[in-house]
Amino acid sequence: MTRTDPTPTIAPSETQQAMLELRHLNKTFSPSVVPVKDLSLSVKRGEFLTLLGPSGCGKSTVLRMIAGLEQPTKGQVLIQGEDVTHKPPGDRNISMVFQSYALYPHMTVADNIASALKLRKIPEEEVRQRLREVSHFLGLEALMERKPSKLSGGQRQRVAVARALVRRPSVFLLDEPLSNLDALLRENVRAELKQLFESQQAPVVYVTHDQTEAMTLSTKVAVLNDGNLQQLDAPHQIYAEPANQFVAGFVGSPQMNFLTLPCEAGAARLGDRSFPLPPPLSHARQVILGIRPEHVRRAQPGDTYTFEGKIFLVENLGMHYLVSVHIQATQQTTYTLRLLLPSDATWEGDSLQIALPPETIHWFDAETGSAVRQ
Amino acid sequence: MTSNSAPARPPVTHKIDVIVQRDRQIGWMLTIPALLLLIAVFAYPIGLAVWQSFITKNLGTELQPQFSGIQNYIRMAQDGRFWQSLWNSVVFTTLSIIIEFLLGLGIALVLNQAFRGRNIVRTIAILPWALPTALIALAWTWIFNDQFGVVNDLLLRLRIIDSGINWLGNPTLAMVAVIIADVWKTTPFISILLLAGLQSIPDDLYEAHRIDGANAWQSFWQITLPLLLPQVVIALVFRFAQAFGIFDLIAVMTGGGPGGATEMVSLYIYSTVMRYLDFGYGSALVVVTFLLLVLAVAIAAYLLSRVRGSAQATDAR
Amino acid sequence: MTTQPLDRTPSPSKPSISWKQWALPLSVGLIVVFCLAPALWQLLTSFKTNEAIAAIPTVYFPSEFTLEHYQELFERRPFFNYMLNSFVVATLSTVLALGLGSPAAYALARLRLQGESILVGAILVVTLFPPILLFLGLLNVVQALNLGNNYLSLILPYAAINLPLTILVMRSFFQQLPRDLEDSAKVDGYSTVGLLLNIVLPLTLPALATTGILAFITAWNEFIFALTFITAEPMKTIPVAASQLGGASIFEVPFGPIAAATVLGTLPLVLLVLFFQRQIIRGLTSGAVKG
Ligand SMILES: Nc1ncnc2c1ncn2[C@@H]1O[C@H](COP(=O)(O)OP(=O)(O)OP(=O)(O)O)[C@@H](O)[C@H]1O
Ligand SMILES: [Mg+2]
């Protein structure tokens, strides 16, 4: 599987030790259930790594192996250079926020937050001090004596975060911490989380299947599918240079258009136009053209790759129209393409002249699905 | 797949899952005390009975064990009192659970309706189940008393009879009396289970069915009963085992009388052991009763698995 | 059920409305009479004078009430002792059943034991064993260990006959506990024992109460072991003592004291049912159905 080089923004400095390192992690529950096949990556101080992938792709399993709740079948987990693969969760100095928050229902908010500190025999004075700080930081002062059942969903989420922060761990682990909030609250809390963890030194490993969260929060995104790492990159790279068709289709909304085109003589044909292919694909019989709906334009004078599209569906997304068109390539073949038009756009009839700007096109190997650079 | 941070070493394989292993160790430590007690109280007595059933140990042998092969079983085959008690148990069990089931289903259906005071009525409806059988037996003995019993009094007042009946002194009527007492005591158990089953049937099924044009009677046969079937089988299996082993109710009400007319297998076992001190033969009786029970439960479990299977198929649809 | 079920009668024009109007209250009334009448009759008898008890025709509304039968039980017989015996035996055996059963239930719910489903199946089957099949073997043990007329000979078997239900009910409860809670406690640094005591146990209290009530009822009601293993008069439990109440002769059955004994022996359970109706139903149904 190919992957792109790390971008300059997260260039690893040689002196900086990885806070968390996974080496060839594999989890085999049974011969047919292998949610994690072979995963290696490392996370450094101040980094915010998101594990992004569809439901059931093994994200939680990875997180649980880092936490020590599940033992890897193969591979190692290192925290601050130390192999902790066989250490129980309590001895790893990690803290974890669960999707359900997992607040102890019989304890007050204060006891919930302090329980891990008390177990570590931290002096009472310091526990109180840290509780004060974290409750001030998250605005929980008024709630400290309540039981979790008397809190709103957003408040519970905050308590769960406070319980993680107060530990001052080596690594923060968060498993879909926003998925139980309603859409509006989720946006606010997402912004809060971003600020909050930017102020922390310890790296964050964040699990989500929501690409918006991944794009907005992270410094690095690891896209997982089918037990394998598909791409590990900065968010903008994941969007701009997806390593393969899976990543290209999974990240970005509305989804990227994929057209499977026939090739001849190092060029792909779409109707009466032919696109020159990058050299690695020059002998391919077929190739997949990928273009995001936001990159498809209405044709303007001077555009080379223009086509006539027959509109068959218009969806109003508020800011944009999402227009679906058919392109008649040959007598037998039509392609479907979706494009975004601004909400003030107008057109007549059901036909639209569209252009595919060549610099926005992604090429994928039809057999392996991996991206081939221009 | 490679990564810049991962060295090219082969992955470390962990032969044993330490977490699972530790869980298991702790798990067995938590389970074993309970298992030991269960073995001592359930497995050991059955095992002992199997062994003792092949020996003779009674007053004739001065309570010394003597190996006697299948002598006890041969004796059992020819023992009219045993067959009579087995027949009594079968009659008692069959009639009891049929009546209890019909009555319990009716009560569950009523309690599943909405009416004021439903909670109080539900509480009242489980009361008989909670009360000590031996004491309930005393109450029913008094109710069926031939001289002062309230049943005779009511029947006399209604002019159904014109002189008091000796309920517990007549072979057939004694059986009727103990069945009535048992039905009173254990119908609540069935209604509780069936009520829980009824409550788990979603209302929209009935609504959909009604939109299809079905009436209440058809809904009962086509929705309620099929979806209730698992609970029905479970309740009947439990009740079967309890009724087949019934002891205290009969021991207190009739003591097996009159003339053995209500002597169940359990009472025969008890007197064989405690009155005649015939341990070998008593053990053989225990073994046979146990096997009959296992056989019946195995059949029921088989039925249950088929019922569950078809219930799941219904869900899938 | 959170919402009131809809009235399922199809349309108001049908005559079935009037049918329904009286059928439901009538059947509810019949159920109440059916369930209460025998118990209430015994209660009434216990307060009747001996003359009223032996009156023919039967007296339904006695003109005078008496406590003499209760007095007889407490003054001429050790009935207070019997109740205390029942209470001690039932309580201790319940505690033992919960103490042994809930850890096992937790292990069977969570700790991935080998052969877990076989164990659970065996435990389910064991709930079907009637005590009559066990008393002979247990008598052997009791004699061998010289436990006759020792409450251990009741406490241990009672705990054991309550174990299967305890394990099944508690296991289904533990399976419903969110697993995240335990994982979170592990990350916080609780040891397994600490986790059980500090996190799981407090959440378990309602379920323990449910199972405990069922176990207490079973133990209080048990007859055959109590009859066989305890023969010393002052050590007997209520069901056995009450069933053995006799008069000076066969012709002098003490109906009044028997009725009073029935009332005394059932009263604690009536109170339990009144206060814990919900828990009892929950326990019974989850024990029987979930397994
Ligand atoms: N203890 C287990 N035993 C067997 N299989 C398991 C176990 N835990 C998880 N799995 C399986 O491993 C796969 C990955 O599960 P995981 O929870 O890691 O997915 P996920 O990416 O977190 O999905 P989601 O987004 O739905 O949370 C699933 O197919 C799941 O059924
Ligand atoms: Mg998950």
C-alpha cells in the first residue's frame, strides 16, 4: 500500500522522542475476525492523531490495545520509549475518554474526576488543587457535587474530559467522544476540544468515523480500513492527495466522483476527449478518474476538457446545489457525475456544459486502487 | 506497509494473551466456591443414589450395605405401590399444569390490560406464589375440612350438596383437593412469566395486524400465542419439574392418603427412606425419578430450541 | 411499559364496547378474590374464638375477635423461637448464596471462562432438581459430618438451592452493565478486586436486593430438608413447626392456633411482596427467561 511522505508541518525532529509508538500491531480475535492486521505508527509530543475509518474497521480495537484493555496478538506498544505491551492499563499512565463517557454512576462528579488520582496515592492537597484547576478550566465548578445522572449530555462529556485531563497522562485516548452529542452541541464541543488539547503537551489519539472531526481537530490523520493503514498524513494532504481510492472516497463530502475509463496509447478516453496519463499508467487498459464535485466547473471559454451533461437530479444543500448529470461518452456508455454549483447559479433546460480542470483530477490504478501522481 | 518510525524487525508475537489468562484465573477463583457447593448439594447426592441403588441397605441387612446388582430395579418393576405413586404423580402433574397454564394465561392477559389499580392487582396476583407451601397446605386442609370446612359450607348453602363431603378422605376428591391447592399456589408463577412475555410484544405488531383486517381473536392466535411460545415452554418446564417433585403440599394435606390415593413418587421415596429405612431401594427410586425428569426436560429443551429458532425466524421477518 | 396500551377495540359503534365494560372489571375482581380468599380465610379463622371456628354453619362475620390463638403460640409453644430460627437460617443462607453466587455470576458474564456456556447450561438444568432427589444423599452427608440439628445442615443446602437462580439473575444483570465502566476503571488503575468492590458492587446493589428477596423466600419456605435434618423441637423452622402443631388427641385438631401459625409464618413474606413486588417480578422473569 502506498503512502505519501510526511508533510513539512509535522516533520519529525530527530531529537524528539515518540511519546507513543505502535510496532506491527495485530489483533486476531479469530481466524476470520482480524480487525487490525499490521499497524505501525508513532505519535509525538503535541501531536493530535486521529484514527479515521468506517464502522467496524478496528479503530476502537487499536485504542484498546494502546490502553492495555486488549492484548495485541502481535506487535508492541511503546509509551515514551518503554515497552508497555504487557503492562496493565492502570500502569501505563494513559487516560481514556469513552464514547459512553463511562462515568461511575454512584460517584459525584468530583469523585469521578479524582478517583484515579486517589488510587495513585497523590497527596490530598494536590488532588484538591488539581480538581480546582480542571473544574475551573472546564467550567464544572457548580457541578462537582452532582451525580452523573443529574447532568446533561454535554456536561457529562465535559466531566469525562476533565477526568482525563486531571491525570496529566503521557497519552490521551479518546474513542468517539462526540458521537453522543446532538449536531449543534457537537460543533461547539469540537471547537472547545481543539483549543483544550492544543494547550496540552501530551499527544492525543482520537478515534472517529466523522471526517469533519478528523479534518478539523488533527495534526495527523490515520485512515484505516479493513485492518490496514490506508494513509497517514496531515488532514489537508489526506484531502488533497489521497493515497488510494478508498481514502479519496471516504474523505470529502459530497463524495468524489469515480469514472472508470478505457485507455489507449497512454491516454484515457472520456467521450471524444482523451486525458494524457501519468507515466506509470501508460500501459494500463483501464484507469479510474477521480474528481471531487467541488472541482467540477461549468465550462468557460478556453477549457479543454468540456462535456455536455444531462441534468437528472438537483439537490439544494443551502449554500450549494448538488447537481447530478449524465455524460454520454459513447453510444453505449454513460457516466454519472456530481458537481457543486453556487446557490445563485442558474441554468436553462436540462443540459449543462461542464469542465473537468485537469489539475484537480486524481488518477487511480484500476486494479490496485492506489493513486498515481500526475 | 511500512512506516518511517517502525524498525524493520519482524513483529513480536505473543503466544499467550496475558489479559485473557489473568481474567480466566480470577474467573475460576470467583467461580470455584460456588461450583463446589453446587457439586456437594446437587451432584454428590445423585451420584450417591446411583451407587446405592445397586446395594441393599435396609433393616433386613441391619443397615449394612450389601451389593445386590440390579435387585432394587427388579423389585421396583414388580412394586405395585411404586407404579401407583408414579401414576399419581403423572395425574397430579398433568392436571395441575394444564389448569395452571390456562388460568395463568388468562390472568396474564387480564393483567396486561390497562386499568386503574393495576399495580395493586399485580401485587396481589403474585402473593400466593411467595407463601410457604407447607403453611398454604394447612390453610387448604382447613378449607376442605369435612366438618367445619368453608368449601362444604358454601356448597351446602348453594344446595349443590346436601351433606358435608369428606374431601380429604375420598381417594378421588383428595386428588382434586390437592390439585386445587397446587393450582392456587403456583398459577401466579406462570402468570408472571407470561405477563413478562406479553409485555415484550410490541404494540405496533397488533396495530399492523389490525390494519391488515384482523380482529382481536385472530390477533391472539396469530401474534400473541406464537410470540409467547418461548415463555410458555419455559414456564411449563419449570412447573413440570416442581410438580413432579411435589412433597410438602401433599405431605401436609393428605400425607399421601387416603389409602395411597395421593401418594406421589416423592412421598414414596420419603417413606421408603425415613419410615422403612430402606436406603438401597430408596436410592433406586431416586435414580428412576431423576432419569424420568431428565428425559422430560430434554424433550422440553428440544422443543424450546425449536420454538426459539422459529421465534427468531419470525423476528427476522 | 411506558405508555398506556391503546384501546384495541376496533370502533365505538361495535357492541363489543359494552361487553368490554363489564368483562374487564369482573375478571380483575375474580383474580383478586381467587388470590386473596384462601389467605384471608385463614386470617379470619386465626382471630375467631374456638366456638366460632367450630360453629355449624360456618360463621363468616364473627361477632367477637380474639388473640387467644396467638397467645397460645407464643406462651405455650416456642413460636417466637421458630420464627427466629427461620429468620436466621433464611438470612444466613441468602447471604451465603449472594456471596458465592454473584462473584461466580460476574466471572461467567465477563471473564471469558473456558466452557462458560456448558457451565451455564448445567446451572440452568440444576434449577429443575426437586429437593426430594437430594435429601437422601444430603442426609448421608449430614450424618457423616454429624451436622444433624445443626443449622449448617440447612444453611448450606439452602444456599446451594438458591445458587442457580442467583447466578442466572446476577449474570444477566452483569451482562447489561456497560462494559466501558469496567474498562474505564481499569484505565483509572483499579485492581480486579478493587474494581469489583468499588465500581461493580455499588451498581449491583439493586440486583442483589432482587435476588436476595427471592432467595430469602425460597429458604423461608423450604420444608423437606428442615423436616429431615432438624429434629430438636426448639430448633425447628416455621413451616415444619406449624405443620406439626397437634392437639391433645387426633380429635382435637387446634384449628385456631394452626391458622394463627399460618398467618405468622406468611406475614414476613406478605410484607416482602408488598414492598418489593417489582423486584420479585424482575428477578423471576430474568432468572427464568434469560437463561
Ligand atoms: N472482543 C471481541 N471479540 C471478537 N471480535 C471483536 C471483539 N471486539 C471487537 N471485535 C470485532 O472487531 C471488529 C472491529 O471492532 P472495533 O470496535 O475496533 O471497530 P470500530 O472501528 O471501533 O467500529 P465503530 O466505529 O463501530 O466503533 C468488529 O468486527 C468487531 O466485531
Ligand atoms: Mg469503536
